[in-house]
Amino acid sequence: MANLQSFAAWIGDYAGVVAEQADYLTDLDRAIGDADHGSNMQRGMARAARLADEEEFTAIDAYLKKVGMSLVSNVGGASGPLYGTFFLRMGGALAGVEEAGAEEVGAALRAGVEGILARGKAEVGDKTMYDAWSPALDAFDAAVGAGGDLAGALAAAAEAAAKGRDGTEDLVARKGRASYLGERSRGHIDPGATSSTMLLESAARTLA
Ligand code: ADP
Ligand code: MG
Ligand code: MG
């Protein structure tokens, strides 16, 4: 079961990961974008991780909404609004929930990803973060359907996201900056699919 402390631990853990991996994420974005994905995520998540120290939160939904708003207002480009909307919608789905189990976390992740789609209009195969999220949500639900608990479902989701991330290498981008490169975007892993996989790996370490 994940409570408010677990969600704050998730945000803190992920802020550490993207800080450590900032150069790698930026290198991926240098190949098919504008070389700022690592610095965008590092700056945005560092700011979001400080929220829990600055304010006494009492509910998961209010906390995640604040994280989302912080990302929307502090990170420019595509990823700020996309990750911001993800956390805003995730928070909305967890209204009134104090202890989230596999069902609640699965529904909240799905709501978050629906926010990404509402903003970005990506489809599977467009070489975006959705190519990590789509198989991850399916794997999460399959694990829960097979009787798995939150830990098992998050582990399965992170593993599926990593496969989806790796699969973006062979794709031609149809959304975001990378789409300007057309065929030349092929042969590179998508930065956002990489940071999204890291977010699920972080969730598997902290939420269960
Ligand atoms: P920007 O492209 O504005 O510099 P970032 O470099 O921070 O923003 O983020 C780029 C990532 O955003 C891409 O790797 C991709 O995964 C994701 N992205 C871009 N456009 C979309 C979209 N329309 N839908 C989903 N994800 C997208
Ligand atoms: Mg960029
Ligand atoms: Mg940019």
C-alpha cells in the first residue's frame, strides 16, 4: 500500500535519478531534439521534490496536484506540461484515497497517461514517452489480473516500459521536436520514453 509518505518518497527518488542521469537524458535529446531534456527534468523535479519540505501535506491528491502544477510552471518545452498533466491527473484520480493499493495506483497511472494523451495526442509508434507508458499500463493491469500485488504490478510495468523505450530506437518520430528530423530520427532512443521508464522504476522502488 502506498500512502502520502510513499508518494513523497517517489518524487524524491525520481528527482535524484534524473539529476544523476541528466547528462544521459540530454545526450539522447541532443541526437533528435534540442539537448535540454536532462536539464528540464533535473530542474523541474528538484523544484517538485522541495515541495514536501516546504509545506505540510495531508492528502495524496493535493500533494500530487501541487507536484504537477510545479512542473507545468517550472519546466518549459514539451515535457513540463506533459509530466505536469500526468501528476495533476494522477492526483485527481487519488482524491479521498489515503492508502493506495494496486487497483488505485493502476487507475491513477492510467488517468495520468490519459492526461499525457489529451495534451500531446500521441499514438503508439509515434516515438514518444507514450511508447513506454502504453505497454507499461497493459503489463500493470495484466499483473493485477493475475493476482499480483502493487510491488509485482509496478515491477512488471517498469520492465514493459523499458522494452517500449528500447523499441523507440527503430521508430521514426511523428510527434514533438524529433518529428522535424523525419527519417533521421530513426536509430535513437526517445528521451521522454527513457525518463518515463525511470519514473516507473522509481515507483517500483518506493510505492510498494
Ligand atoms: P522539448 O522537446 O520541448 O525540448 P523535452 O526535450 O523536455 O522537451 O522533452 C522531449 C520529450 O517529450 C520527447 O522525447 C517525447 O518523449 C516527449 N514528447 C514530445 N512531444 C510529445 C507528444 N506530443 N506526446 C507525448 N510525448 C511527447
Ligand atoms: Mg528537448
Ligand atoms: Mg526544449
